[in-house]
Amino acid sequence: MTTTAPTPAPSSAARTVRLGANQYGKAEVRLVRVTRDTARHEIEDLTVTSQLRGDFAASHVAGDNSQVVATDTQKNTVYAFARDGVGAPEAFLLRLAEHFTGFAWVDGGRWEALSHAWDRIVAEGAEHDHAFVRTGQETRTAVVTRDGDDVWVLGGLTDLTVLKSTGSEFHGFPRDRYTTLGETDDRVLATAVTARWRYAGTDVDWDATYASVRATLLEAFATTHSLALQQTLYAMAEAVLVAHPAIVEVRLSLPNKHHFLVDLSPFGLDNPNEVFYAADRPYGLIEASVSVEDAPPAGRAWESVAGFC
Ligand SMILES: O=c1[nH]c(=O)c2[nH]c(=O)[nH]c2[nH]1
């Protein structure tokens, strides 16, 4: 038997290492703001992440924190800025970006928000002034990335769950020895939409555009007679781009929430497309980016945005 001597590990003196890309900050700051100027309160509920980029080498290599804006300070800043109001998450994040890049050694960063929706409770026939119920609907998302004077804004939403009980077909796919799926011209189509969209600039009515994009996504989902979830995805993204000149790119991630017809024949029953098993996994996952032809370069807009191809 031949034995090979192990290769000696290189001594640390023989190698030069270098700090690469880095960012740091406070993740998932939970912020709830109650606006109580009148008896009819308003509530804003966000989860905010702040990450700074810049010259932080001294802290990493020597423990010199003279340029480290503490993550605790970043968290406090989020709360302090909320004292003046929150408003659209995109606008709030742009304020944070402007503030933190005021430190000479901070040249950019990434600020992200999830916006959690609450509805008023209807009590005694009227919307209550200060009692709310979390809507089981989607979560609005926003990401601001700044690099020097360049800034990119993504709007978005996640967990917008939709279903069509007809108007969906799937056939014409290749068959090989592993194919068992039957062709269908009438199936249930359901998905939980995750969408992100890239704005061309920052002079935008964020709330109005969000509401309009959401409505456009829903309308396109409802009205597209679907031959594949891929086709529905494209129709949804196209509809958003056609209706919103401020938006230049849409990325969608659509899980195909399969609804399988249950075989009721063992019970002597037919099943004319009425009783389904709603499977939770595995699920098809359909993802794409759709953009306008003359879209400005995406730059760093999509950096660290997980969950898309
Ligand atoms: O809309 C669909 N797209 C697919 O790619 C696919 N694959 C599959 O098994 N079912 C479906 N449905």
C-alpha cells in the first residue's frame, strides 16, 4: 500500500488575505407607529433592515470602531425618524439612506422594509377608531440601495394568494417514460404572488403606484385565460409595465399551488372537478424577470434580493 504524505497547511505568514465586500447593520427592526392626532387613530407596522456599506476595514482588521455607526444607533435612528411620520416605505427608506450616507465614510447601503397591513375592526356596525385586525393579505415590500449618488428603488409584495377555479389549462407538454401528469383543459390555478418591481427614478407617488400595481396584478391574473402559469406570469408582468411608466422591470416568483382532483370512485362517487386535495409541497415554481426594452441598467438594485432567478 502506498501512503501519501499530507500536504502541509500553508503557514499564515505565507498567505495574504484581503477583506472583500462587506455590509452591516440592524436587521428586522420592528416598528409600529400610531398616529393619534384625532380620535380615529392610524397604525403603521413595518419591519425595517438597515445595512451600511463604506470604509469599515479598520474595524474588521484591527477592531478600530471609530467609523462603525453601531447597529444599535441604526435601530434608534429608525425609531427616531418614525417620530416625524413613516408614510410610504420607499420614502421612509430613502430618508434613512440620505441620513446614513451623511457619514463621510458611508458611501452607500441597503435599506429594506416589510409593511404589515392592519384593517379596522368593524364593531357595532362601524369601523372602530382604534381597534385593528391584521389582514391576512399580502405584505408590501420595499428595498432602497444607494451607492454614492446612485439610488435604486424596488417596490414589491409577497404572499398575495390568489386562485382561479376555472379558466386554466395545461397541455401540450412533452411526454417521456417518466411523465404521468395528465393533460387538462380545466384545472384550479392557485399561487402566492411574490413580486418586485424596479422604478426608473424616485419622483414617484409610492402609495398610489403600489395600489395600482397590486390591482393590475390581480386583474391580469383573473382575466388571463391561462394555458400555463408561465403565460399568466408574463401577462401579469406585462400589464404592470404597460400601465406604469415609472416602472421598468418586474420580477415575479409564482409557486404553483397544485390542487389535485380526488379520486372518489372507491366510494362509488363521481368527481366532476369539485373536490380537490390542496397539496402544499412539492410545488412548481415559476419565476421570471420582464422589463421594458429601454430599461436603464439595474445597477445594484437587485443585489441581495433572494428568491428570484
Ligand atoms: O402551469 C404549469 N406550468 C408547468 O411548467 C407545469 N408543470 C407541471 O407539472 N404542471 C405545470 N403547470
